[in-house]
Amino acid sequence: MYFGVDYYPEHWVYPYAGTLEAPESRWEDDIQLMLEAGVNVVRMGEFAWGLYEPEEGKFNFDWMRRAMDLFGNAGIKIVLGTPTAAPPIWLAKKHPEILPVDERGVVKHEGTRRAYCANSGVYWDYSQKIVRALAGALGKHSALIAWQIDNGIGGHNTETSFNEETRKDWHAWLKAKYETVERLNDRLGLNFWTQRVTCFEDMPMPMCAPTIHNPALLMDWMRFSSDTLVAYVRMQADMLHQLTPNIPVTNNLRALYRSFDHFDMAGVLDFVSLDSNATINTKSAELAGEIDMMRSLKKQNVRTPNGDCGFWVIEQKAGNVNWQKVNSLVRPGVVRLFTYQLVSRGACGVLYFLWRQPRIGTEKFYGGVLSHDGSPETRAYREIKQIGHELRSLAPVLQGSCVAADVCILFSHDNDWNMRYTPQPNSDFNYREHIQLFYTALHDRNIPVDFARPTEDLSKYKIVFAPSLSLLAGGEADLLKLYVQNGGTLVATCNTGLVDEHHMAPDTGFPHDMTDLFGLEVREFDPLPPGEENHLTFRAGFPATHLHPGRLWCDIIEPKGCQIIATYAKDFYAGKPAMTMNQFGNGRAIYFGTVSHQLFYFDLVTWLRNICNLHPLLKVPDTVEVSMREKEGQRIYFLLNHQNSPVRLHFYKPMHDFLTGKKFTGSYDLPPHGVLVLDEQPEHVHPPPANEPAAATTAPHPAAGTA
Ligand code: GLA
């Protein structure tokens, strides 16, 4: 388990710290304090280009080597950033063509980080030079355990740029994809408003125009821009693999925050790292969903520094952020809670952003482990020290343990871009909110979830949820059919299969290529404005605990062999199916033609649990989040109290508390923001039979704990 901080040695030299005589003397004080807090890794250098190469071709890595030597001698390992997120001013002055251009054709100027266009050949050349020089100078350092490529790739809305060099790359990308101009015109549907072209070079970039560009063109533009960023990171990854083959590479991703394909990006990295922006205002199920999504980006060929199977959190906020309107302090115990939430969902490295609040620059009032004065007498330092010591004691048991899920939710960036950037039947329909309804229901019932692209092998999942796959490629539909054919349970929804990968609507009925799978056809769909509702009437067998509404979107379904689970209660489609189930091969394809309130999704999960033989990890009060890591028959449970008040739990089997080393049974009061890390009697570990939830399952009453 790696535990550490993001450190900027360049912020802590004279005149900001140290003395004229000993300008770097603060570094040693920092190392001492880090050691006391249990830190065993730091990330450094991701914005250091301007100091590494103050003038073109004049490199100076000595200062960083001195810092690395100090850390290395103290036994602290190092992740080094390649510094390409912050090109030096001299480079932009010499080559202004590297600067990104926005959709209006306005140049974004130098003077901050991310002032580059990833299509710029000049920028690629300079990037290669600095990466080669860096790897040559510091890549063999014994304390180096990973590279972070660039920083916050695509951040500050730099996923796309509209430079002339981008235009050339765009045309080359289109040519590689479509090969002939005729195919380009046909596939993109350029007969619409007759925007056909006679050569690839005439294809516009989607710059500011009187109205929305052709959706098919927009989709390709997003794919092209994503490919550009992935290619830029791959270029650095390939170089580093060649120059320092034993050092894995990563990048700090934010949970689907930026417009590039995060699965593709994870594919060129050895392991995924994330920036966690958990703040006190975010709901636990939303945070958990982000973490599970990030863990799911890379399921194979993971190469972390210590061989663990998980992901890293390379920037976990140590306190308040600086970008909210009001940047409130993070309450005591909350950073610890968030850290355990990350660890419980698979993190095998956690580093806090940042070690000390900088005295200079844009981020000086960001929460840090230390504040400006550098004293360890801070709330954050005390809390992080506690976590550091706890994680050190947990490390042996966590080593090699992974999160496993029987359930998966599909997500595709194509679909996300389609719903965000092209005209939609209901602009209030939000893809991510729709996904969250399913995720929250599973999360709150303590059922572990993976995310996946529709093209992945889904065969290991008992249930696959596919919320609103509005844009669905023919090949993806085939894979979903295969999954069901072989015995899987697929749950799809309204707003599925409206267009294919070329953004063409089907002439064979909705959902395209899948009317046979669901045994129905969607004849019309009725988008509802906010506040308007239909109601659902359920047939026997579905455990509806409330009156469930249909909101935002109502599919008008013509059944073609499917079983009807629910019908609409009003409007001209009253009595028509709203929810159906169809036997297909050895599996079942469930279709829910509308959107409901959260309570419906809880009932849906209850129903599916019964028909798919799915068990929750533990039964605990709703406000307690449960997750599990497992290895070789050992199950390690994490119970997190997200509330500001204590929760009483009841355990019907003796449990072992890893943090105190004690065993207990019966009732346990989990304090506000408290954390429990447990397993069942450790001396003779008897893994429960497959599918049987541990501990609390022996409860005479369904609830293992009641407040
Ligand atoms: C990102 C960056 C950091 C810092 C934080 C602030 O995560 O990587 O350098 O700017 O944002 O939120």
C-alpha cells in the first residue's frame, strides 16, 4: 500500500522557504514530517519544465535529483511527472503555433498550464526532447517507482483545439476512417442540408457556426479529439517504456470529467490514477460511483508499482478545494472517511493533494496537509498521520486483495457525447443522472458494481444494466444479444438504439438491431417536461412498494412476444406496456421504457436479486456504506458511516476489527464519519459458501443493524 503526498520542491526553496545560505533546507524538514505521518511515496515534478529547461536546450535536473536523493535516502519512493502540462514561456514565444485555438478561432495564450495543442507537431517534438532528457537524467534513480504522464490531460477545456495543424490531422483521420470521399459523404449523411464535400480537405471542423453541426460530424470530431489526446499520452508512454522499461506509467484522471475516452486512455497506461475531488457536499453513492467507474477503466494488464491489482488516487484532496463559490473546510474525520472509501473500492495507493499550501501562485488557498506556515500543528496533518499509521497496519492484509462484482453497468463515451453535444428529444434527459439511479439502488443495497463498455466481455456478470444506450453500434447490439443468449440478464431502458455509430436512425424499428432481443418494438416515444408524470401499474410478481411514476420519457411499446411487467396508467397510451421481460436464448432481456423516481430502482434491485440469486455484502442501515476486497478466500469488509451522527450496528457472528485488533459480536456504535475494517474470525478463516453474504446474514431479522 502506497501512502503519500503531492510535493512541489520548487515551492519550498529560498525565498519562499529555506535561507539564502541553505535555500533547500526546508526539504529535509518536510521529509521528517512526512516520515512521522507514515508517508512512503511522493509525486513531484509535473509542472517543472520551466526549471528543468529554463532556456531552450539548457537542461538542469540537478535540483530535482537533490530532492530525489533526500527522499530516497529517507526510504520514500517517488512518482515523477513528465512536465508537459506546463510548457515554458520561451517555447510559446518561439512557436506560438503550439497554443490552442478555440471554436471561435481565438488563441488561448501562454502564461498558464495546458497552453498547448496536442496536434502540434512542434509540441510533440519538444515534448519528446524534454521526456527523453528527463528519463535520461532521473529515470534510473533508485527511488523512482512510476511516471505520471503530463497532468490533468484535457483539463481547462483543452480536449479540443481548432488549430490549422489540427485541421490537417482531422482530415487525415477522416481519410483513414472512410477511405473515399463518397463513403465520407454517405456515412456522415451529408445530403442533409447538402453539405457534401468533394475532397477530404473541405471537411469543416465544427467551429462556431449559425447552428448545430451535423451530429455525425460532431461524433467523429469528439472521437478524433479523444484519439489525439490518447495518441499524445501513448507517445510519451512508449518513450518511457523504451527508456525505463521497469517503471510503470500512469496519468491523473478525473472521473469522466473530461471529453476523451477514459477507457482508451487507460489502455495506454500501466495503471490508472485518479484525482478525487470528494467534498463534503457530494453524496456517498455519487462518490462511490465515480470510484467504481475509475477502477473499471482498466480490468486487464494492470501493472502497479508493487504489483497490486487496483488503481491509485494520486490526488486525494487533503482539505477544501479552491474552485467552489464557497470553499468550506472539510469537517474532521471526513478526509479519513473518503480515504477509506477509496481504499475499500480498490485503491492501492493514496496521495494527498497537496503537502503544503503554497505561498505563491493560483492555488495558495487550496487545503493542504500543512498550511502556509509549515507547522505540523494542523488538523489535516493529525488526521493524515492517523490514516498513515492505520494504513500501514492494514497494508499486509490489503496486499493482493481486489474488488469483485457480479453486476455491471454499461457506459460508453460515444453515447455520452451523443447526449451532450447533439440535439436530443428531451434535453432534460441526463445520461449520467440516469445511470446514477441504477447505481445508487445497487450501492445502497450493498451490491458491488463494475462499469464496462458494451464491447467488453460481459459473460462473468449475472446482471448487466444498460441505461439509455441511445447511440449503439450494430456490433455492440450483437454482443449484448450474445450475452443474453448465453444466460445473462440484461436490463435496458428507454432511449436505447435510436441511432447507430454513424448517427443514422434505423428503418427497422427501435431499439435498432434489438427488437428481437426484447421481443418488442418502440413505436413512438413521448418526452415529458419536468413536473409531468405518467404512472405505472405493475403486474403480480414485481414488488412495487410505492406508486411509481414515469418521467421524462415514455416509450410506447408494441409487444412482440415479451411478457408485460408494468403498464402505463394514463394518457392515450394507458394500458400499454411500460416494462417488459423477454426470454432470449438462455437469458432474459428486461426493458423499462420510462424513467422513474429512485424508489422504483430500489424495488427493481429487490426483484432482480430474487430472480438472479444475488446477495448483498452485508445488511446494515441505509446510511452505512459497505464494500469488500477479497483474496484467497478472505473477505475484508469496509463499513463507512457517511452521517454526522452515530449508527448502531448488530453483528450476529464474531467479527475481527483490523484497526483495533479486537474481536467483538453484538451491537457496535459506529461513530459519525466512522470506519470499520472487518473480517470474520481470522484464526480459522472459513470463506462463506459462494453467494452467501457474511456476518449479518445470520440475522433473524433482515436488518443486521438498526440505528
Ligand atoms: C488538478 C491538478 C492539480 C491541481 C488540482 C486542483 O487535480 O492536477 O495540479 O491544480 O487540480 O484542483
